[in-house]
Amino acid sequence: MANMTISIDNATKERFTHFCDDIGLSASSVINVYIKTVVRENRIPFIIEGTEIPNAETIAAMEEGDRIARDPNWPTYTDLGKMWEDLAK
């Protein structure tokens, strides 16, 4: 059996230990379950999301891009020169 040392702040450790006690498992057991799940599934077993939310201008640009992508009448190009020529108009 190998040992692993992790560092977390005291308040988080206390809350985590309390949670583990409440569900009847040791902190070590819960961490082992987590690690085994990562190895078995070859992924972090939960969604990790950033807190940055796009602003209104970015959302509008993304929506415009979606509309353009779905519009069969929107011009498409296989010739980059022709695209630049049309953009210059």
C-alpha cells in the first residue's frame, strides 16, 4: 500500500472530515473511491466549469454565428480570394 500526502486548508479539511463522518466513511476511503473512479473512467468524475460568464456582446456574437451557420442562404467559400473580394465590397 502506498501513501499520498495532500495539502488543503484547515477549514476545508474540517468540513470534508465532517462530511465523511456523516456518511460513515473515513476521509481516506472517500479519497480512494475518488482516485479509483478517475483511474477506471480515465476522467475527472464531475464537471469542472469556469466561473467566467460571457458578456452580452459575446453572447450576441455567438448567437449570430449560430444563425449564420444554420442559414442555407449565407454564402460559403472554397476560394479564399473570392471571400476577401466579397468582404471588400
